[in-house]
Amino acid sequence: MKSVVLATIITTATLAGCSSVPMESKETANTAKEFNAPSQDTAGIYVYRKDTFAGAALKKDVWIGKDCVGQTAKGVFFYKEVPGSEKLEISTESEFSPNMLTINAKNGELYFVEQFIKIGAFVGGADLELANTDTGKSEVQRLGMAKGGNCDSVLK
């Protein structure tokens, strides 16, 4: 019984802590929050993680195909333009293996992908979900923009 209580306390402390990642300037973030159409022949992908208490101590990598988007923490987003008219695999590291979301990106469109933390056996895992445009825009407006390209994991 003591081990169950101890495991619960450790898990709660780990998931409740605070973590940070390198951030973009406020000007860069504000430009991304204008939600302008992406460049010609591209689609725009916003990946965000809400500013929530659960999993706050965890940083999780996000990838589009084989390209590192960056490492998330609570309350951050990324914006990346990708070739349009392509099937894209967006993935995030999780407790045991990457979790993937596949979208068919269309030229000129914006997509909003929420990364969320799930309770795991040892540490919190992560998953991805395509959000509707209005919800995605509303969430991104509340968040800071993280600098991209600082993934720790390697996709297999």
C-alpha cells in the first residue's frame, strides 16, 4: 500500500511541476497569431499545447515527417509551413513509442493540432488531435510561441 501511495505522489509531483523551452520574440509570436494564409503551394501547421496544470513538468518533442518542429511545454505553440497537397505525418514522443496523426494538407489552408499529455505508467505520454479552426485559433491566441528545432528524441 505504501508503494502505491508513494508512486501516486511521485507521479503527481512530476506532472504538476513546471518546465520551459526557448521562446520566440513577442513580435514573431504576434505575427503568427494573425493567422495569415501560408505562402504559395504550402499549408500552415500550428501545433499547440494548452496552458494546463497536468503534465506541466514534461517537455515533449513534435515532428512533421522527419523534421523536428520543436519541444513543447505547457502554454506554447509552433507554426510551420509545409508543402501543400501532401499527406503529412505529425508525431510526438510518448512513454513507449511515438504517437502519430496523419492529415492531408491542402495548399493555402491552416491546420491546428493539439498536443496533450496523458498519464502513463512511469511518466506522462503525449498524443495529438486535429482541432477545428476556431478552437485552434482561440487556443493559440492565449499561448507563447516556442522556438523550433530543439528535439531531444529520434524517431524510429
